[in-house]
Amino acid sequence: MLVIQIVTGIFLTMNYKPDAAQAFASVEYIMREVPWGWWIRYMHSTGASFFFICVYLHMFRAMLYGSYRNPRELLWIFGMLIFLCLMAEAFFGYLLPWARCLLGRAGDREPLRCDSSDRTGPRDLDSRRFRGVRRDAQPFFAYHVIAVPLALLALVVAHLLALHEVGSSNPDGVEIKNVKDPRPESRSTAFRFIPITP
């Protein structure tokens, strides 16, 4: 799933323009003019939703197995930081079309229609809402494409290192590192080298 997000994101960045005057038009261009652009954009946005479903399932399993308890507290903290970064990543990606309806929802949650008449950016919005705020999509684009993914990469590496240190938990509560198989040759040789992940 992560590979799909990266590949579709690379194709989307080839035609996206992070400028207040051109962001929405570039998204429309991707949707209407780029061959299979609509499919790539929908794969990216729907893939993000499926990615969150997998994250929620992973978090549910971690809570069910008690992975937040001693000695795995650090593992849980890294996981929660990854979750917060993923939410920031989704939020910044949500703002990238730079349509009036999206900016209104991000600003003060007022219900605004989102249709083709919303092709204007923040120029038409109340200027008090954006006082002191940069009025283009470049910071959001930089956060979505560079800053948050780098933070996610660092947190995932830390999460895996913490997992390697304490090991994975299981529903029986048995510490895997303390229990050794007395007869390792009892497993079939054919299946010994096949990694199985839950």
C-alpha cells in the first residue's frame, strides 16, 4: 500500500502546481486532461483511506495484545507518533487542491459546497481568516511531500528498532524470547525459510 501511495504521488507531483492561482486548475488538469490522471488521483486518495484502515487494524491488534504495557511502552509511543504524523500527512494532502471549500473546512469547519465553481483560491475568502498566513499551497506541498514523510521515515525506523529490542507481543502473553523450541528440527525444512507475517 505504501508503494502505491509513493508511485501515485510521484505521478501526481509531475503535473501539480503548488501556487494559489494554479493549484486547483492543476488538479482539474490532472483529472480531465492527463491520461488516466483521474484514476491515479483516486488511487492516491482512496489508497490513503485504505492505509488508515490498516493502521487502525494494527492499532487495534496492539491494544488487544497489550503492546502498550511494559516493556513495550516506547514501541507504543513511537506508534502513536507515527499515527499523528500520518494524520498530518493526510491533512496537508487534503489541502493541496487549494479549493475554497477545502480551505473553509480547514479554517473553521463551516459547511461549504465543493464543486467546479470553487476554482478560486483563498482570494475570495474573508481576509481576516488568513491574516499573517501565507496564501499559497507551497508550505502544505512541502510538508506533504518532504517534511512529514522524512519524519515518518525516522519514526518508522525508531519503531522497528524498538520492536527489535523488545520483540512482538502475542495474545497468550508469552514472551517469545524466553521460550525456546526444544526440537527446532521438528519443523519441516520446506517451511523453515518462508517468512509468515500476521
